[in-house]
Amino acid sequence: MAMRVLLRACFLPTLLLALIAGVLGCQLLPQQAPQKVTLQSATLRLGHDLAANSFYDQQMQRFAQMVKEKTSGKIEIQVFAGGTLGKGPEMSEDVKAGTLDMQLSGTPHLQPIWAPIGVLDLPFVLNNWDQGINIVEGAPGKYLSDGLVKATGIRVLGWAPLGRRVLISKPAVKTLNDMKGLKIRVASSQVYIDSMKALGAVPNTIAWTELYQALQTGATDAGEGPPDILYATKLHEPAKNVTKTWHFATYGVIIINDKKFSQLTTDAQLALIEAAKVIEADIHAKKTQQEQEGLDQLKAGGATIHDIDTAALQNAVSGVWEAYASKNNVTDLINQIKQTK
């Protein structure tokens, strides 16, 4: 009995030391990194808030088909139009969170997520779309793409110009003075809001999908957007005046959640990038003609088209550039954009 007690007394400390050594040994061993999940096939959801069967919806359907063909059917993209997956800014937040895979967003929707991308929303930032493609495919575009993915986890696949924007309103707007007190719907971009305030208007951020009804009910007096998109949304029905202000040049952005992108095979990633670049180039090439066609369609649909002194508008919003550059520390980026021809 005494021998058994003695053996137990010797055994327990030995066991305890072994356990401690085991724990310490596990802590000292190098930790294995979690194994990357690579998806050989995937179904991705892409949302946007433009009308179903509109030009841009057709382009996203075309994008999806190209990706499917390039990946032999392994990557399927389901396109949801007309805000069926949410309002534009909400979908952009969902792409950031990873609850939505992809979106045709707009720079105004992304600006609240990462402010520097709003540089493309500055009033009168572009002279033409040739300059535009040189900006987004040059150093400014690389800066914005790299910064967005690093700061938010949102990866840019391609830039799709939505168009230079004009004013559509119930009262006629022919001079800068006519802007004073005008209730106007704009996207939820601080640059857009500040620009309209500088023009004397009263901006509101009604959802794009709710603008038609807001014009009908008088909740707002005006909206603004590219002529072809205004026509596709039938806004000339409740608002009969269109003014060629050309105040903003809005970019659409084909974006994807970067974690989802990183899970795809290299071939699938390349297919997404290549297809987006085809869409980007084609829309840039067509945009100027589409803007004129949009004005013609609006006129044929019963709208009256007005000219305006755009130099007076540019002078009124000059302070917006200065305030934005100072607040976001992007003076060098703005200078690069100004120097791009």
C-alpha cells in the first residue's frame, strides 16, 4: 500500500509536467494559415437600380453572357435590375459587406463609403468621353481602384460611363436664377448635394426608383441625369422641361466583393476583368451619340429642351472643387485629372 502511494506521488507531478510541456509545445509550433477556398464554379448575383431592359441592363446581361462563355459555364452571373435587390447605396454597402456579390454601382453611391472616389463627381470634371476613358484607364483610375479595394474590400472590374447629366424639371429652368429654391433630387453624394446648394437649389436624396412618383406628387420639382436614362425612366412624363446643364459626368462602376473575387480561380478572375473591359470600351465609344439620341427622344416625347449659360454655372460651383480637394487631400489627384486630355 505504501509503495502504491509513493508511485502515485511520483507519477502525478510527472504527468503534470508532460501536460504543461505539451501545451507549451503546441503554442511554440508555427500556426498553419487557413487554407484558401477556391471555387471551381459559382453563381454570382449582380444588382443595379436602372430600368429592366434599358441599355445598361442589356449591357450587364451581355457582360454576364461573356463571362459564362469565357468560363465554359462555370461562372454564372444573375442580373437583378430596377432596384429589386435594394436602392443603389444599399447595394453598394451590401457588396462591401459581402452579402451581395456584384453591382453596377455609381460613383455617387460609393462616395459615402470611400470619399476620394467622389473626385469623378465634381461638377464639370469632364470635357468629353475620350478624356474620360484616359482618366479611368490612366493613373487617376488606378489610384481610385487601388484605394477603393484597400479601404473597403470593393474591387473595380471596369468603369461604365452613365453619361453627362442634364436637368429635368416641372418649371422651366433657363438661367442660373431659375435654380434658386428649386427642389431637386440628387444621388446621395456630398459633392452632388454641395453643388446644387451652390447653384441655389434645394437638394434631396429621394431614391432613383422613387423619382417618377416624387415628380408626380410634387415632393420634388426636378431631377437630373443622363438624357438617355431620363428617357428610359420616362421622367419626361411628369416633368416636361429639360435643360442642357451638363453639370456632372457620372461613372458607373462594375464592382465585386474582393473576398468573393479572391475565391475564384485565376481563369475566372481574368474572365470577369476581360468582359468588364469590353463593356467599358463599348460604352465609352457610344456615350456621346447616346446623349444626343436621349435629348432627341425626350423632345419627341413632349419635353421642351432649353439651353443655359454653363459658364455661369461653373463659376457658381467653383468653391465645391476647392472644398473637396482640401477636405479629402486629393489636390494632386485633381491636378492629374485636369492634365489628362
